Amino acid sequence: MVREFTLPDVGEGLTEAEIVSWLVDSGDAVSEDQPVAEVETDKAVVEVPSPVDGTVREIHAAEGEVVPVGDVIIGFDTDEDDDAGAATTDTTGGADDETVESAVSAVAETDDAPAEHVFASPSARRLARELDIDILTVEGSGPGGRVTDRDVRSHAEGDASTEPEPKPESAVQSATTAVGDEVDELELGGGASTVTEGEADRDRTLAAPATRRLAEEEGVDIDAVSTEQTRDGEAFVAPEQVREHAAGGVEQTAPGAEAETGEAGETPAGGVDLDPLPDAEVQRRETREPYTGVRQTIGEAMEESKYTAPHVTHHDEADVTRLVETRGRLKPEAAERGASLSYMPFVVKAVVAALKQYPILNSQLDEVAGEIRKKHYYNVGIATATDAGLMVPVVKDADRKGMLDIADEMNDLVEKARDRSIAPEEMQGGTFSITNFGAVGGEHATPIINYPETAILGLGEIKEKPRVVDGEVVPRHVLTLSLSIDHRVIDGAEAGQFTNTVKRYLEEPELLLLE
Amino acid sequence: MVVGDISTGTEVLVIGAGPGGYVAAIRAAQLGLDTTLVERDAYGGVCLNRGCIPSKALITGADTAHEAAAAEEMGIHADPAVDMAGLQSWKDGVVDQLTGGVEKLCKANGVNLVEGTAEFASEGTVRVAHGGEGQGSETLEYEHAIIATGSRPIEVPGFAFDGEHVLSSKHALDLDSVPESLVVVGAGYIGMELSTTYAKLGSDVTVVEMLHAALPAYEEDVGRVVRKRAEELGVEFNFGEGASEWEPQGDGVRVTTETEGGETATYDADTVLVAVGRQPVTDTLGLENVGLDPTERGFLDTDDYGETNVDGIYAVGDVAGEPMLAHKASAEGEVVAEVIAEEPAAMDFQSIPNAVFTDPEVGTVGMTEAEAEEAGFDPTVGQMPMHASGRALTLRESEGFVRVVADADTGFLLGAQIVGPEASELIAEVGLAIEMGATLEDVGSTVHTHPTLSEAVMEAVKNAEDAAIHTLNR
Ligand SMILES: Cc1cc2nc3c(=O)[nH]c(=O)nc-3n(C[C@H](O)[C@H](O)[C@H](O)COP(=O)(O)OP(=O)(O)OC[C@H]3O[C@@H](n4cnc5c(N)ncnc54)[C@H](O)[C@@H]3O)c2cc1C
């Protein structure tokens, strides 16, 4: 039988993912759990395993394509029985069938809200049942695509949106061919609805606030919008009618008007330089890349941090001459034990020691609860540049680990981050972060806090510089430090004291033995 | 047929006169159907007699006493004495007024009332055993039957309810004196409502809960606010512990609890209240005689029209599944009555609101952010802390928040979580918005009265639009 396989939720709360590469081709034999594709979520690249034993029948998504969770990405032929009964007894198969079905009905809707959810008032829903219409198939004209009573009615009368509105015409006809009773009827139906010029002139109009706002934006007098709808005997105007009116009244037949306003709706107000189809000239002058995946996640994290936490950055320098000596001495020792010892484990240890003295830098502000949460555990994030962008793997419980363990773990995590095999959990739960911007050169920076943490320590490049010791200018190894803090919870004085403590441990690394 | 049986026929037979059953019966009768309502105990069911109404009455009593005694910062000094018997008789008066009202309404709408316990005899007939021994029984023939037999408290093994040492919620609502100390097993909504009530009336309350939060069915930050306030009232929480046994200890009880790891603890108190959930009443109805098969948990599965998998038999309220709430029971009752009358009704509620009458109250409706994500929306969230509400401050109730969840693309409201004063009332506005398919802009542009708590709903909505005035937008 054929098994269609949908993109599973490969990470928490994921809604879409990019197919990075296919590891199989059509016709390939696969076994259950064999990786068939690599997909990039907003956090990492993960492998998608085959759900079955069988052969690949068809691949539905191209490499580089961004696919919503739940979309069919690949089909398999399996050796299982091909009769219809088997499909229903196979629970996963059944579920997949459903997914496919719901995906189809979601497409039938105007927006891509999940299919079961109906945005329509209870009265409209009841009307639909009365008229024996599946409300999910009705196109909504209200704000956001909300289905109104009128939408349901016009759906029942045949797809009104594909034909010019018949109502005004027939009203004119009956008004001209008949007198007497018909006139009464017209009046009952609401005088405004029969104004053929498409201009009404009421004193009062009912409309939702969003509709009024739209009218204002379009420069339309809502009392002048013609409508046949009434609520409690008063004229009621829907957004679609405002748009029609703005587009030139009822002469514009519905489909034309809709197509136009549809487009107009997509162009942001005052949309400068966002022309959807760059011509050849524009393409030559700039390259456009989608802002998605890891890049977008980084961007959003930075935005949230910088717009939430008022940052202050404290700069200082440490004379790490002795640290350089110490590390130089320990390095071969560490190598013998199979570890590669950089300066980072020393910094991690110095930071943890200082955090214990200034716990406010190892905290989080819980705005909702109105509480500052000081953490008694020390999970240190190490900002890492990767080809895909910045990632921050976390060394958990750094206070309870030895220098070499930290070195090992860090090297391991950093490598995983670089080759994108890192698991989302390995980048979560940090309480304080360190960024080694000096790795690419540079003295000072203004690091952005890894929100909701409240502080981040930036390290410059260790350089030999002339410094005055005991009245003499001598060459010393100098490490510059840039500490950014969330000034909502941490004050400058605390930032300074913390930095002084870190400095002390880095200048006299043997102090770390006491920790 | 048993000797002494008399047989009558009815178009619609409703079993159980709780908020599900009596509403179904009244609506069916309104629609011109010949309707019979059978109740074995008291009109109004659990809700009116030993649930929603009596519990809210006691909560009001406890609040009144507590607030009067704790108003010194406002310059008000009082030391109210609580006469529990007096409080109980006031509560009973309220209950009687309402249950009497239900009975009158049923009669006025032409519902035939039958007192007794109903049991399905065969397809199309129900036997009703009247009151006590020797009072006889009768057989009723029906065209349509609506099962609305509600639910009863779940017993923890070893904790048989005796009304003296081991209390169910029903017993806890009928105490004629305030216990000096009370162990409450279960920190769900019933456990938390009663713990708060008795803490305010002066009991030393110890709560034991297997999970790790108060109101564990809600989001973590919701339960946290309620727990914090309860702790301020002196309630002591022991999470991660399940009640395993009890023994008499002097005049009171000694309750033993066990953690998952097998560690035990004991708590001494006057009595222990067990509130660990409720189970549907479907085991005493002779369902096998009509071929109805309840689910493993005892619920009856129904379709969008409230019909079970047996033609002509419907189920509403607690027996028809979660959420087990009175307003859900009533809403279902109305739908089923209209379906039987061939009106175009169906259970198409987009959301069912939910309230917990703790201090502060909790009101939720629709989806949480996580649920919205799971459902495939791209949710946007807006929040307003109660301490930024002028009205909340003047009520001295500034704990909590209003949070709204909407679809980022369309602005449609999807849900709300409210913790704070009158959350049970505030949630109604969001319920209406969801049901109407209103957008953030619709609610945000609706002018709200100042100074009221409802402004917090508007502000949360505006916060979701990054346009809140009284909080920082993010
Ligand atoms: C302490 C407490 C507080 C609560 N607070 C709230 C609240 O604040 N808000 C809320 O919405 N809900 C609350 N509830 C829940 C609410 O009471 C129930 O959801 C509601 O009563 C369910 O209504 P129902 O019609 O399904 O059944 P019920 O109210 O349980 O009524 C069922 C009726 O059927 C009768 N019956 C059963 N079997 C038979 C039979 N064989 N023959 C004849 N009659 C029969 C019973 O005697 C009963 O009267 C609370 C419950 C408790 C216990």
C-alpha cells in the first residue's frame, strides 16, 4: 500500500521547517527509522526518520523548500496489504489520511486557519445548518475572513462572488415593472439597499469597529455605503462593502472589485521599496534572501532582548599574564589527558565563582509574577559563531564540573553547534552567557543579553600591551572585558563589583583552587 | 412487567434534573414536545444542591468575614464572629429558593415531573422506582431519551466517605462548625475553592496533591498566583504526595501520604476532605439493556447533536464528558431538545468558559498560547497585569493578570486566561468575542467603562496589538 508521510513536529512548537536535503531518492529501499531527510527548524538541523519499511514512491518537497508541519513530504510503497481494510486498521495510516483531508479543507478556506475552527457568529453557523451548508466552504467577507449571515445566504444562492451581484438589478426590474405592493416591499427591505447609484445617505449605520476603521482608512463615509443587510432594522455595513464602495460603487462587479482590493490589501500602507516583483534592474543591484530559520530566530531573540531589557555595558581590562603562564603550563598536562584546554574553562570557572558572590547576575526577571528569580544553579551559555549564525550552547551546572570536564563538554557542544547536530535542549536553560568576540579580534563590544538572562560577559582578544607595573612600563598580557547587564534588575555598581571579582580570579588564577 | 407497574408514554424522557436535564426538559416542553423529567433526589442536581451554588454561597460568607477582619490598612477594624450554623441556614435558603424555582419553571412549562430512580428496561422503556421500599414503580415508554445523570465524587481507595472523618465536597459544604484543622486531598478546582474557604473561616488547612502545582490543569503561572495567595492565607501545600491511608487519631484523623519514591508523611487534622475529581453516573442506569456502552472512564460518547450511538438516546452534561461544568451541561441540554424538535441546532460551541472561585478567581476560555500553536495558528499574546488596573487596586485585589491569545494573521480572538478579581465574570466578554469571531481590533476599539476590571481585558487585547496604554508593549 501507499503511505503518505507528513512533516512531523520535529521540535517544540514548530510550525514549519526547511527541507535541507533528501537522503533518499525515488525508488530507494528504506527501512523503518532510517533517516530520509534533513530539515532545518528554527533551532537546528534534524533528521527525519522513515516511518515504514518500503520503497520511496515520490518526493513531494524540493530541497530548500519551507514546508508547514503536517504537509505531505514523501510517499512510500510498503509491503503491507493493499486492500482498503488495511488502511483503516493501520492507525497511523488513518491519521495520515485525516491530515491530508484536513489540509485539503483548509485550502478551501480563505485563510489558512485550522479547518475545525469557524470564525462566524452562532447565528451564522445555525443559518448554515438550516440551509444545509458546510460553513467551512463559505467564503467570509468580514474582518479577517469572518463569515457573516449574508455570506452564508449568498453562498446558498449560488456562488455570488463569481457573478455580478444580482440583487440591485432585480430590484430595479421589479421596481420598474410593478407598482403598489412592490414599493412597499422595497421600503421594508430598507430604502438604502435599492439606491442604484451605489450611494446611500443614512443618518446611522451599524458596523463593527474594524469596519469603521477601514472606512476611515479608505476615506469612505460609512453612511454612504450601500447595503442590503440590516441588523435590528438598521442598515449594517460589512468591510467588503466598504472596499467595494471605495473601489467605485456597485458598477464595479463583485469579482473585479474583490480582485483589486485583494491586491491592495497586500500592499502595506505606505509600502516603500517593497515592490513584490523586482525587475531585472533591481535584481542586479541587490540580492534578496529570505529572512527565515536560524537567521529569523536570532533576529527575534535579539529584538526581544534589546527591546525588553535596558542594556548597560561595563568595560574593563584584566592583566592575565599569570593566567597565560598557568594555562601554558597546564595545556600539555590536559592534552595528555585528552583534553584541549583553552582560556574559556578558566573564564567559566571565574564567572561561576563571581556569580556566587553576586547572585543577582545569575537571575531572571519574571515580569508576570513580578518576581526576580535568582538561580542557585549555574548554566553557562557559550555564544558560538556558526555558518548558520549565532548559537548559544549551554554548559549545565558548571559549578559542579571540573576544569577539564568543562573544556571537554564545551568543545563538544561547540562542535555540535557548528555542524548543526546540536539538540534544542542543549541550547536551553542558560542562566548567564559568555561571548568571546575577541576570537575574531576586537577590544570592546556591547553584547546583547541572552534574554531572559540578565547579564552577559564579552571577552576581547588577549594581547600583549605596554602596562605600568611598579612604575615601569612592561609588556603584559591584557584581556578586555565587556559586561552587559539588564539595568532593570542589576545596577552599575553591582556590574562593576562583579567584573572586579572576575578580574581578580583571572589575574590570580590559583584563587580558583579555593573554589 | 412487575406487579404494580403502571405504564405511560412520553415523547421526550429526561433522566436527571441537574443543569443539563432540567434545561433540556424545559426547552423541549417549550418547543411543544410532551416531556417527562425523572429525578431521584433534588431538582437542580449537584450544581444547585451540593456544587456550584452552595459552594459559592459559602465562599461569599468566608470572604465577607475575612475581608472585614483584614481591612485595617483601610482604617476599618472589626473582628467578625462566624456563626457557622447561621451561615449554613442562609446558604440553604438560597439553595431552596433556586431549586424551588426550577421545579416551578418545569411545571409552568408543562414538564411532567416524576420522582424516582430511572433504569432502562428495554429499548423504548424505562422503569422508575419510586422513593423508598414499597412505594412501587412505573414503566415509562419514550420516543427520545436524554441521559443527564451527572457525576459523583471519586473515592480514593481506603478513604470511603463517611461524612465525619472522611468528607466529600458535599459533606464539606454542610459542616455545622468550622473544623480547627483540615487536610484536603487534591488541589484541583474543588479542593482549592474549599481550602481557601475554610482557611478564611479560620481552619488550619493542609493540602496534599500528587502533582506539583495548585490547579494543575491550568497553566503554571495561573496556578502560581492562586497558590501564593492561599499560602498567605495560611494554607500549607505538600506537592508530589498521594494520600495512601488514614486512621482515627483522637477525635480526628491521621492521614498518611506517600511520594512516588515511597517516602511517607503523616498529617493530623480534625477531618480530611477528599476532592480528587468526579466520575460520571452511568453504572446504575441499566445501559446494557439498550446496548449502550460507556467509555473506560464511564462517559457516554455523543456526536455533534448530543446523540449516543443508540438511535434516539442522547446524553448531556457531566455524563457526556469533559469539561464537567454546569453551563456546558445546560448548553448541551438546550441543543439536544432543539435537535429532537428538528431545529437546526448542533454543539458547535467554539469555546466553553471555565471559572474557579478561588482567591483570586480564575477564568479561562478557548485556547492557551500552546494550544493555539498546536492547533496550527500563529498565536499572538497580550497581557495586562492586574496591578496596573485602577479598579483592582481600589478593590485591594491586584494579584493576577488578563492574558488574551489571538491569531496573528487574522486577529481573531482564540482564548484568554484571567486570574484576578471577578475573573469568572470577565471571561464572559472574551467568550462572546470568540463565539462571534471578533478580532483584537474589534474588542480593543470597543470603549470600556472606567474604572472597571473589564478595562484590563481591553488593555490585554491592545497589548497584543502593541498598542496598550497602561502597560509596556512587547
Ligand atoms: C463542590 C462543587 C462545586 C462546583 N462548582 C461549579 C462551578 O462553580 N461552576 C460550574 O460550572 N460547575 C461547578 N460544579 C460542577 C457542576 O455541579 C456539574 O458540572 C453540574 O452539576 C453537571 O450537571 P448535570 O446536569 O450533568 O448533572 P448533575 O448536576 O450531577 O445532576 C444529575 C442529576 O441526576 C440525578 N440522577 C442520577 N441518576 C439518576 C437516575 N438513575 N434516575 C433519576 N435521577 C438520577 C441526580 O440525582 C442528579 O440530581 C461544581 C461541582 C461541585 C461538586
